[in-house]
Amino acid sequence: MSIKKQIVIIRGGSTFNTYKDYLLFLRNLKINLNKYRKITWKNSLQRELGNKFDVLFPNMPNPTNAKYTEWEIVFKKIAPLLKNNIILIGHSLGAIFLAKYLSKNNFPKKILATLLIAAPYDDKNAKEFLGDFILPKSLDKLNKQSKKIFLYQSKDDLIVPYINLEKYKKSLPNAVIREFKKRGHFNQSRFPELIRDIKNL
């Protein structure tokens, strides 16, 4: 019986400079019930990959007003429970979280691949403040710990501008690059290119 490959997905979130800014965001928030029904590629990943994979979605603390330190505490508790040859996927704030975490910490398991989707590199060209999610100067430890690294970016992403990918290319020169023209922030229902990359690992 073959062992299932484990996948951990760290989803995105928002950060705010002050608590006052966060409250202002909540007060101005427009609710659309259709958003609560939306199925994205994350929801369908287990079904599309099949029973050879085990997809996990850890809930990071308060993703609407995220703090790196809080996410790090929780992820450090999760990491030892995972299997070797883990596949780590981060989307948006979840991607920069993984990049920072794996550049600062020794991961206790072997990492088969790290897949970073629409990853902010810094907040110089971003609409959102990144708070304590800012990357360290070097991503060498991430390079050494992950057997393979994939970067996914769309040229029309309005949340994480394309220039972020150019910065990652310099810091992660051996990464496999997947560029798209019209995928926005990758909030689509299906992600066949991601599925293919995972199955080919």
C-alpha cells in the first residue's frame, strides 16, 4: 500500500498597520453572500488530486488581521506532526509566510516541494501593509530546505503586482516559474497547472 503524499495549504489573509485601521476596514466592509458560496481551487484540490494525496488546511490565527508571530507559533506546533516529503503550498499572505518561516526556521521534516502562489515579496508596490510578514534579507535556508520550489504569478494581479515575482527570481534562482497573463490573484475555481505540477513531483 503506497503512502499518501501530504499537502499543507496556508491560505492568505490581511494585515493592518494599527487596530484602528482594522476596525475601519470592518466598518467599511461590504458583505456579498455569493462570496460565501464560492468554490475555489483550494476547496477542490483534494477531489482533483485523488486518494494518493492528503490535503490539510490549517486555520491560521485571525487571518483578517494577521500577525506573523501568531502564525509562526501555530505552524511550529503543526510541523512536527507532518510526514516526510511534505508538499507546502502558500497563497498570497500564506506564501510570504512560508517563505519567511522556511528562511528563519529549521523545518523538522523533509520538504518535497514548496509552491508559492501570488506571493508578496515586500510591501513597496503592494496595496496592503505586510506588517511583520516582511522577509529576511536572505532566503538561502528556504533554498536549502525545499527540494523544489515553484513560483506562480499572473501579470494582471492587482493585489500582488508582478514585480514581486521578479524579486523572488533573484532570491530563489533555482525556482520553477509559472507565469500567467489573466489569472488575477488566482481566485479561480480550478488550477490545472498546479494539479499537474503536484502530480509530477
